[in-house]
Amino acid sequence: MKFPTKSSTESLSGPLARLTALFLTPALLVACTGTEEPQVALRVALLTDGGATLRTVTPNADSSSAPVNADQPVPVPDGVTITSLPSGQRLALTLKTGIESRSGDLADPQSFATLPFTPVCLIQTASSAARDRLLTLSQCDNGPQQLALYSAAGTLIWTAPLPTFLPPAPGTDVPPVRLAVSGDVGVVARPRLGGGSEVLRAALQNVGDTVAVVSDPVPTPAIRDLVAYNAGLLAATDSGVQKLSDTGIPDGFALAAFGAGRYDRLWSGAAGSQSLLAAWRSTVLSNQNTQPLLVWDGNTSRTAATVASVTDLRDITLAPDGNLYTLTATGLTRYNTALGLQSGNFTPRVLLTGLSDARAVIWLVPLPGTK
């Protein structure tokens, strides 16, 4: 089963490409001149309080002013995660019972198509590199697992019941369940009895079908995370960041930029024509107070650059304004990726503190008329 994908250039086509150019130009001026020019600030959305609260903040580019303009938090029921949609002006909010899109001010909720199975207990959602597909997984109280693939518009493309899942006994280092989507193909990595992970792939077999065909589970070394990057999928393993082959198995060749060490989390994003990739190892599993967050531009640098050493990292977003935003359980920090990749100085700036059990962060295009 091949992985039909869109290139990184296609993922930034149309209006988003123009917006990216608008946001990135000032950031590149910073990288070239070493001075901070006025920037158009993106809006950042956060899911906090263990999934109970949505909020947005607009980081001020001028370091002499207040760090952020924060909007009134919005309560949500059983939030799981948030995902950027292609326009950048709306987000997808995964709740335990379904997915809905919301505007940049967190209003105008529009439900995605109702799932055809019950009960629904969504636990995770992943998006394609172009953010035009969302793959979500439902599992209720150790019951059967169900996959569903949506378009960014909220239409249901297919669903797929997964083969019976027999998880290993809980432990501190059992690989997690992780999702990735490339084209209309969904990939699931889940822990396997006896150690390591197993990979399943789901895709439609015939035009007009609504239930995807799922491959038999394929044993693999432990997969800690999955991410869509450029025209393929990558896995975080105990031996570095590796590409997934057409069969869904890590190819065994660590990306040289990150070395052959272990990573537990991966993120991807784009800034102009550059596709960015970030990797981090969990401080909990490494028994270290902090671990370096690394970012790579995929092209010009042979090695990934260290952004900062971070503890309890929950999520990051690589924004087209040339900045990277890290979310820990209690705070939000901005780093100047454009400058950092040029000079090594990522100019960290703490934007928020005092958060409670933060879960996810994404960037949003400012709404018309906002500053």
C-alpha cells in the first residue's frame, strides 16, 4: 500500500502561501540584520486545564510592550486536542464525543460529520502535512478501536474498525498509541505484547467505499511518535528519527541531522519554502530535569539546532511567522526560529505562566480587523 501525499510546496498553496510570505518576511529581516523588526503577530490557541479550557493569545512582536493580548477563556467539554485547518483562520477541536471546527475567536462551532459507530470516545487526532485530512481514533474503556478519516471541511471519508488490541501490561516505558495520515491512508502504531510496537495501515480499496481495509499488524521496533513531513511519514524511535517505508515500518536509517539517539516526540511545520522538523526526548522517561528541543530546516543545515532545554514539554507549534511556540504544563514560550537557525540565538520570550495541565498549542491567522 503506497502513501499518496502532497508535497510541502502544495501544502502552502493559495491564500496560505501569501499569508506565509507576509508573516515570514519580517522574521527573515531579523535573521539577516540581527535586529528585531516589527512583525505581524499570529494568534496562538491553547487547550489547557486538562482539556477543559480553550483560549487564544496574540503575542506582541514589540518586546517593550506587554507580552500578549489574551482573550477570555472558553470552557469546553472533554477536550482532547486542537488542530490547525488549511486556512489558518479556523481550528479543529477534538472532543471525546466528536470533532468540531471553530473560528479564530473560538466561536461559531461547526460539527464534523457524525461518526457511524457508538459509543464514541475519541482519544487522539492527527493531521496530514497539508492539514487537509484529520485521522482520529476512538477507544472506550479498553474496548475496540475505531479509526475515522475526515476532510478538513468535516466530511467523513472513511471509518475502519481495527483488529483486536491486546495491550501489554502498563509500564513506564510502554510505547504509546500514535497516529499519522498521508493522503487518504491512515497509519496507527500501538504497543505490542512481547515488546516493541505494531503498525497497521488503513485505506479504501475501491472507489465509493466508506469502510477502509486495514492491514494485518506488522511488528516493529518501539515507535514513540509519528508525524507527517514533506512527502512521507517519520517515526521517533529509540535509534533516532526514521522514515516509514511503504509498508509502514521504520526503515532503520536515522536522519543524520538528529543522530541515532532516542526521541519521544516529533513535530513538523513550514516557514516559507522551508519544511521544519522538531524532535524531543521525554524528561520523564529519560529521568533528566530537562532535554534539548531540536529543530531542523531539512535542507541547508547538516545538523539540527538546539532551541532550548525543556522540561515537561506538552506540545509545540512551528508557525509561518518564523517563530516556534513551546507549551509546557504551566507555560507558553516563543522562540525566533528564523533567527535561531541563522545565528543560534533563538531569543526566548516567556508569554504565559501559571497555566494548569496544558495540552495543545497551534497557530492561527489573525481575524480581519484584529491587531
